Amino acid sequence: MTEFDRKVEEASARFNRSVANISETLEKETKELVTYLNDEVVPAVRTHSSKALRTAAGKLSEFADFLEAQRKGS
């Protein structure tokens, strides 16, 4: 084996280790992100969405009452 071939193999091995490490880190971080989204973000969005819908429903009810009062007053 020539010196050049040995250096190419060493560089290739270092590169493969780097890619494996990056891949492992990405997998770990992705799992943590999915867990965070499922445990924290989704419940908060559901809670705030239902509160927003209830508020909107109340305001629409008030607006309907206002329109009825205006129609009766005319």
C-alpha cells in the first residue's frame, strides 16, 4: 500500500466517523424535539385553541344579540 492510499483510507475513516457522530446526534436531538412537541407544545395549543374558540363564540353570541336588538328597534 502506498503512502497516498494509506492517507486516503485514514481520511475516509475519519470522515465516516464524523458522519456517524453527526447522524447519532441528529437522531438524539430529533427524538428530544418530538418529545418536547408532544409533551409541551401540543397540549398548550389545544388548551389555547379551545379558549380562543370559546371567546369567539361568546363574542359572536353578543353580536347576534346586538343585531337582533337593532332589528327590533327599527
